[in-house]
Amino acid sequence: MPRGRPKIYDKIQRTVALVLELPNGERVTWDNIPISCADCHGTYITFNGMAKRKTGEVQNLKCEKCKSQFKIHTSLHFQEKLELMLWDACVEAVQDGAKQKTIARKWGFSDSTMSKVVSVLKEELSQIHELAPLLDEKVDASLISMDEAFITVGGKKRVIIIARDNEGKTLAFSVSERRAEEDLRAVFDAAEAQMESPARVLLSDGLNAYQGMARNLKRDIIHAIHIHKPPYTRLIVRSIKYDGHHREELTVATKTNILTRRGKREVRYVKSKKYVGPPRKRGRKKGTKIKKKKAKKRAPSPQNKKRGPKHGLSTLHKRGAKGYIKVDPYRQTIRGANTLPPELVPTFQELQAIFGRDHIVNNFSEYGISQFRRLVPFSGKQTVEGLEARLSLFFRVKNGQDFQMPPGLARRFRPRLVPRAVFLPFCTISGGSFGNLEMLIKEVAL
């Protein structure tokens, strides 16, 4: 009778149970790990003696198909499985969502064991300071939506600033000490670097730093401002253009639902023009006389007088000049009526191309802040660098990009074996507890 591979092994899949030592020193059992050859992926694996180590002996395995020898916890095949398992667990740790049970069943862990692995990964990821790219390629977008929120990192108050496009992809973010104009401008420039063309629309709240940043871009832009004071249905649209050394602004007050249905809408607008060129020379012209001005008596200011600008954005809905605009969201047409400035029509056409029939609100970046608060836990020690690195992984996953596991993370998880291994007879064996043994090989009929 010719010798060869027994037919019984064609229907047998051998699995092993190992003990995985986590970076915090805790040990968990990893059950039902399929054994196969790293070279030929064969499943006909037999014992091949014991290898001596300082801590004892380790079982050698041999593939009867290609005759290669290996050890289960050091083989390339197991290392690939370990990296894939940690990849799934890292995605779960970053998203902090509802797939933990599915991952536990996939890799042969119990729910409590997978929870321990995910918790350890959260701590490990919080200490990593290497930023991951948010996008692999530039996006074709025309809008940048920005928002900020206060957080506490290491006992100190910080501000997280997020910039997203109209598809909800996070283009740039920053964890800063304040929300000044230069901090917002740095995030805006980083977001524009991820776009194929410069942004034509900036969407934000009414923070003065955003208004100053939009004016100081020194180029044409539409700044849509969502008012965060009741009534919340108000919207300010400011079209900024440059004519030589002058900045022309057309600020329009309307409602957030101006594009949702067909009709004739009332708007209030204000025009302004300001010289922003090089500094002019001060002093009188040559040959002119100096006229003495009489000092005017100033009336005493009341103590209860409010500070700040005399006319804010919230008063534009009442004090602006009245105009009407005809909107047809189904045909995507916008026309001006009566004395409406003609340059206002292209402004709302640009907004209609982005929002369609939706309300013009800053929900793109506001939703990104909500995701961040809900899905990124702050347990344990936190540093600004570690938080930024973890946020880069979080936003990369939310952008739909492939998750990039930090290098060297898999080496912190070490499988442990004992000198002896138990080989069970081939039969159908269900998973379960194996006592204190750290390596068990079993055969399951396929």
C-alpha cells in the first residue's frame, strides 16, 4: 500500500489555545487559533520534538506537506493573525462603537476578554505621538465648515478646532490653548491644503475671530454665519470681494430655510467699503494751513452702557435695507426682485449648489464635535500630543480611509507557552476552558 498523506487530515483543522500577555502585564486566553503552515498554508501539522529555552521547553511543529518546521507563537502565520486581530481591536478602540461582540466571536475571545484588550489598546493609543494622515488624496470640495469646543486635557483647558468639508470629511484639526484668529487660520490653511482648489465658502458661527479671519484672507470668499442665539433660524451671509485696495462687503440677513422650498423671501442687507491698501501718509498737504478745531464737550456716559460694537450681527435682521429674492429649489434657480443688489444672486447660487434643499446650518463641523465627544473617551492620563495622535486615527477612520496601526504596537503583545503541550485525539471538540495549560492543540472536523 503506497504511503502518503492520510485522508483523515483533509477533513481536520487543528487549532491551538495560547495565553496572550498584554502590555499592562495581564494575561488573557486566546482560543481557537487555526494552525497552518506559514509557507504552504497546509493543515497537516504534527509534533516534532521540543525546543529548549531558558524558561523551559517549547513544542516544535512540522508541516508534513512541505516539511518545514515552526513554532506556533513565533511563526509568520501567527504574527499575521496577531496583527489582524490587533487591527480589528484598534478600530474598535478608536471608534468605541458596537462591533466589540462581533470581533470577539471572530477571533475566539469572550466579550470580557476582548473588552480588556480594547481597554489596553485605548491606553496604548493615547500615549502615541505620531500623527496619522487624515486623507490619502485631496478632495474636490468648495466649502470649509469650522467649529470649536472646549475640552480638558491633563487638568488644563484646551480648545479643539475642527475643519470639515460639505461631505462630512475632516480636513484638519488642532488642539490649541485658545481660539484666536491665528489659531483658526492655521487650521483653515491646513484644511485648504487637503483640497484641490481654494475654498469659496466658509461656514462657521458668529465668533469674531472667524469674521476677522475671513476678512484677512485677502481674497474673495463667502462667509456663511450661523447665529447661536435665539431665535436660531437666523443666518448671516457675507460676500467679501476686493477692488484694488478696497474691501467690499455685502452682508445679508435671512433665515436658514431660505433654500428649502419655492417662494419669494425677504432679506435685509448692508453694503460697506473699506480701504485695506498700504498705509497712507499722515499730515497736511504742502501749502495748506492747519485749521484749529474747537474741542467738543462730551456727554457723561451712563454707567450701565453696554460695551462692544454699536450694531452687531443680530440686529441686521431689523436695521438692514429690505430686499426680496425668488427661490426655486426644484429648478435650482435664484432671481433677485425689486432693488436687490445683483451681486447677491451669485452668492446664494453658490450656497444652493452646496446645500441643495437643506437648511444652511453649521451641522458639518458641529456633528464632528459631537462624534469626538461621544466616541473618544478620556479615561487615564492624557497629553496633548497623545490626544492629537489618537484623534488623527479617529478622524481617519471616520473619513473612510484605511486604518493605519501604529508601528511596533504588535510587539507589545507577547504570546506565552509552557514546556508541555497536550495533543487531543481527532474528533469534534467544542471550545471551552482548558484549565491552567497555556498551549493546547485540538482537532475539529470541518
